[in-house]
Amino acid sequence: MTAAEHVGAVPFPGTVTNLEPVPQRFQDFIYFSQRQYDCLDYDPFHPMLYHMQKRLGVEEALWMSTLFMAWYNIGSFYIAFRNCDVLKLPPGWTASLPIGTQRRNLRGGKVLDHLKDFIKQAQKAGSIHKLLTKGFGNNPTENWRKLNATVDSIWGNGRWSTYTTCEVYQKVNKLDVLPSDIMNEGSTGPRTGLCFMHGVQPPSGTKVVPLLDQLAQRFHEQAQAHIKTRIPYLPEGWYDLGMVESQLCDFNSLRKGRYYIGRDIDRDQDRLRATEKTMNAMQRNVCLLNDVWVARAVVFPKSYLGEYQGWPGRTEYAKTYYLRTGKVASHAEIKKALGYLF
């Protein structure tokens, strides 16, 4: 946080017992989160993968999720998936496809090194499912920790990619796991968002992690009383700590002028265009991406799709709207309010 962002925030206390969310921030967070869930912009690759895996077997579906997390690009991963079999390394040219910023450590061909290690470990275990469920028992929270340890052991994975990959396996592939925290240890995004919600300065170091986890658990319970989810790939009313983690990060970006309702749906539009551009430059068949464009039209309300509504993906005017006005809105609502035409 900058010095300006500290204004009004008090030092983080030695106990969180009496900490409560700032009312207006909490109200905005609940409205923002509910709108995100309603349009499926909460980690929109979840509903996309779930839709695209409906006719796949267990191993093929797990392989698809693994490839997505390797490229973290809704277009690039699908090209790789359609050009290899389960646990077979994608062709070398796929390493030149766009890779999401969050997986930039796998650029320069390293994405294939990452997959080589995954393939090696899965083959040794006997299957992808056997690898990922190694040591599982009857406690989903304990299983979550074991899955994190397994995924973290794959070359190229780190704190963020491990947590996010495990959540994909949980929500899309239905592994019997349940997130046990919001990743306060070793991260800044979740703890910054959590502390902003409570009007306190985010503390540094690992000693405060138990306090932050306690605060996150209570915040989860408070938010759950107000949020009503109806997400097709989850039980009705489902709301877990992994979802809190994502929404705190997204809301933190919202208040800094980098977010709006539907922003990640638009990000995928950007990334699909980037993959198309790369495929054309490589003189390779770009028609496979039609499957992804069609899936978007099936999964998301068309009012959130720039390819139907006339915006080119993420726009600066939409990202900064909440920062400038204090109003939580979708791209279409912002466009209408500003009178923008394309």
C-alpha cells in the first residue's frame, strides 16, 4: 500500500477479536462479490473448463485443467490440449504460445519443462488422479494440504500457482478437498485486501499469519451470511475460503482502479485475441479457437461478452470507473453511463 492508501488505517493490533469490517467497504464487497458470482466472472476459467470437460473422462479432464494452469491462457492451453494426448508432451511450438502474466516464469520454453516433471510424477504414481489424491483420507481440509504439497512439488509451481491449481482441481474436477486458508502466508494480495476491509494497515512477516487466518475465517462467516451463490458447477449456496481469497484480491484491484464486474471475462477475450495473433503469425490453424469462442457464448451472459457488445476486451475507462465514482458496475453499465459508442 502507498502512503495515501494508509490514510485512515490504524496499525494492525495484537488481537483481532474486536476488529470489524468497515461498513461501506463491506457493503461494496458483498455487492461486488454477488455480481461476480451471478455472471460467473469469479475465476471465469472455472465454468469454462467445467463446460469444456463435460464429455471427458477423469484423466483427460485433469490433463486439460493441468494444461490450462501451465499456460494460464484460455486460448493457448486449448491449442496445446488439442495437439497432444493425455500425459504426452505437447509439441515444441506450443511453448511459443502466449502465457498468462501469472505464469511468466514458464515462458521461454519452460512451460514444457514444467509439464515434463508433471508427466514424470503422474506416470510414476500410475495416473494423474492417483498422483493428485496421494495420501487422501476422509478429511477434505487435510486433503487440501496434501494436494497443495503434491502440486507444489511439481517443477515450476510456486505459492500462487499451487493454490490456484488446487482450487481448479477442487471446483472443476471435484477432488475431495476444501481450502483451509486464504493464503496469508507468503502473499501480499489477500492480506492487503483483508486488512483494507477492516481499516487496518497490513502487517508483514509470518508471526501474524495465525491472527490473519483467524480474521479471514470470521470475515468468511460474515460475508457468507449475505452472499447467495447459484454457481452451476458448485452446490447451491457454496462459499469457501478459496472464493474469499479471490474476491479479496479482486476487490483490492477494484479500489485501485484495475477492476470492474466482468473484467476477467474481458481478460480472456484479450488473451484469445493474442493467441489468434500468434497462431496466424506461426501460420498454424487458428480455427480450433472457434470452440473456445463458442464456449464463452454458452457459459456467460452475452451482456458480458465484448465480442457481442462492441468493446475490445479490458478498457481503461471501465477499470478506473469505481476509483473515480465509487460505483460497482459492469462493463456494459459503465459504457452506457459514460455514453461510449463503438
